[in-house]
Amino acid sequence: MLNKVNPSFWQGKQVFLTGHTGFKGGWLSLWLTSMGAKVTGYALAPNTAPSFFEVVGVANLLEQNHIADIRDLLSLKLAMEQANPDVMIHMAAQPLVRSSYEDPVGTYSTNVMGTVNVLEVARKIPSIQSIVVVTTDKCYENKGWLWGYRENEPLGGADPYSSSKACAELVTNTYHQSFFSGNVATSSAALASARAGNVIGGGDWSIDRLVPDVLTAFESNSPLVLRNPLATRPWQHVLEPLSGYLVLAQALFALGNEFAGAWNFGPNDEGNKTVQEVVDLLGRLWGSNAGWQQDPNVQPHEAHLLKLDCSKAHQQLGWSPKWSLEQSIEKIVRWHQSFKAGKDMRQISLEQIQLYCDSV
């Protein structure tokens, strides 16, 4: 059953997950543990308050909760050896474009050398059979094309974040060819990378992210300031790419290097919308009359048009997105309104995971 997340596969699996305290990592930790996986998390402390990790109580679900830096090679080595994992998913990163302009050295050291550290340790742990390295759709050399980028397109990046993720892709490919395949392979694990689009979902309070900024403006009934209202992005609910990562990890575990390499996980064409369109849809579903205005200040470079071609994942993994953009935003609005009402957010989040799994 390669084309869907298989709970019986994950039951009892030892999983080492970096970046588990982040928005995507928190959702993935919850999903994995709900299927019976034994998750060891390794990441810095959550960088927002509130955070999905704290609100949902993710730490209480984990086998081990390591609050540490992936740039600390010794600490990482000890944690991974102790976990003795079957599957490793590497998500820890400095994930923001604008932050990368403020701290390019930290961005490169985390996203490039952090990935080197993770793969260097993983290749020496015999128990690991499946490795997914999560990067981003922004790893491609963006040419402003109207069509989607495929996995064999050139890598690049005009900002430090995008460039650092392209470097992480090069590192992953090099480790695959040098240590995880061929005549001189030192590990039996199968290694792949996953590239996803702009992820949205309940519980994201990150700075410089569209949905958190929109909801903050709505709650205060103040105008929203947009940097690039006409920029087009491949918007998708957080559970969409996470399902892709899980399906890919299953395939790597079962069939090895047949599924090694790079994979795109993005929305259907319907999900490629401008920032302005997403804001307007959020406003309609939230019930807010708050308007928006364009930031008059000069902005650092960000790509204005970006789409992914996910044909490879559709055809070879049988993976495809399930929720439309409107369905995704409906789930976000319900999540945050439930949070405001003081409801059990772990239960609300688990219900949304189950709704996603039950969707056709």
C-alpha cells in the first residue's frame, strides 16, 4: 500500500525526527505517535509562544525529547545512537527567507552543515533503513516560469534561504551516491529528499508567514500589510506534504533505492494562488472585514511565481493531494477558532488528521 499512509507500517517503528518542535514537525510527531510509532525528537526549543508543540502537548507523546542543535555533532550522534531508529526524517532547518537575510551564516550552517551532520551520523547506524530529508520548493533556480518545476530542473537560489536549501539537496544527493548506494556504500538505508510548497495549517504562529499574520490582523481588526500581494505560491495544508513524506518513507523502507532521489509534493493547479487571493478567502471564512494594504518599503528579493510539477509522485508513489485550498483554509479557521474557545487542541488536531485520512 504505497499510495497512502499505512498505520500498520508505523505501528512500533522507531522514528528519529529532527525539527519536531516546529510547526510541521509538531503535526508530524502527532500523526506518527497516533499510529503507534515510537518517536525520538531532536530540535531547538519552539521559537514562538504559543506554538503547536506546546499547545498540543507533543512532548508528552514522545519516547525522547531532545532540545538540542543539529550543528552539535556529538549531541546528535549520542541521541541518534540511543534511539536506534528504523526510519529517520530530517526537518530541522532555519525556514524563513527574510530571517536568512538577517543571519545568512546561521542559515547556511543550520541548513547545510546541519544536513551534513544528520547524514553523517545516520550512515553509521545499521538499524536505519529509510531516510527522508525535507527541503523546499524554493531550492529550484527560479526563472518565473508559468509551468511547474520538475525534480530534474537546475537548483539555485537568489536569497540565502533558498540557496542553503539547494545546497542541502546537493549534500543529500552526494551522500546518496557516496554512502547509500553503489559498490562503496557503507549503509543499507535508502535516502531521498522531499520538496514541498508553501505549507499552511492550524497552529502556525511563525513570524513572516502569511496565515499567522492574517489571523493576527483579523483578531485585532487592523489592516494587514502585505509585502507581495500578487506573488503566486503553491499553497497546501500541512497534512498534504506530511502524507507525502510518510508514503515516501514507507516506499524507501520496502523497496530501497528504487525510490531514492528527489520528490516534489505540492498542490494541484487549483492551489496555486496569489497572496491576495488567499487573504481574501481567509477573510471570507473567518468573517472579518479587515482590509489589507501593500507595504511601501523596499523588500528583499523573493520569487514572485513558483509552481511544482508533482507528476513523479503521482505516477510512481500514487500520492496526490486531497484537500482544496478552500477546504484547507476552512480547517485552519476551525482550528484557530477552537483554540480561542479553549478547546482540547490535541483532540481537534487528531480529528483533522483523521478527516484527512478519510478523504478520497
